[in-house]
Amino acid sequence: MAYVIAEPCIGTKDVACVDACPVDCIHPKKDEPGFEKVTMLYIDPVECIDCGACVPVCPVSAIFAQDDLPAKWHEYTAINAKHFGR
């Protein structure tokens, strides 16, 4: 079960989650090409180790365990995966 970044991240893109991630699975980072073009950050569902370190540091409560993702944001599981071509 991976973690998923959902709608509250749109327009926020706070990178505290990027800094907290021990496996570097949240992108794009501020220094990566395309950071300014995307509206939110994404978690790679394959690289995520389900540690949850990103959850408490998110200032807008946008990160959920996939099984706990609110139904209204269910499509964000696919949105996150699609960003990584998965």
C-alpha cells in the first residue's frame, strides 16, 4: 500500500514531504525541471515504502495511505502513478 498525494496539494506544493521521505519517491523537487509547471507533488507508488514519514509534515493534510484515501479523491491514486508513467 503506497501513500497518495491528493487535491489539497494543488497550488501548495510544499516540499516538507520531499525532505521527510527517506527513499526520495516524492517529485518533482524544487530544483527539478518541470517543478514550476506542475500543480502538485506526486508519490511514486512503486518506490514508496509505506513509512508514512511524509504525512505529519504536510501542512495541508494532502497525503493519505491508499486504503485511507477519501472516496472523493480516489482518482488521485491513478494521477500519482501516471506522473511516473506507471
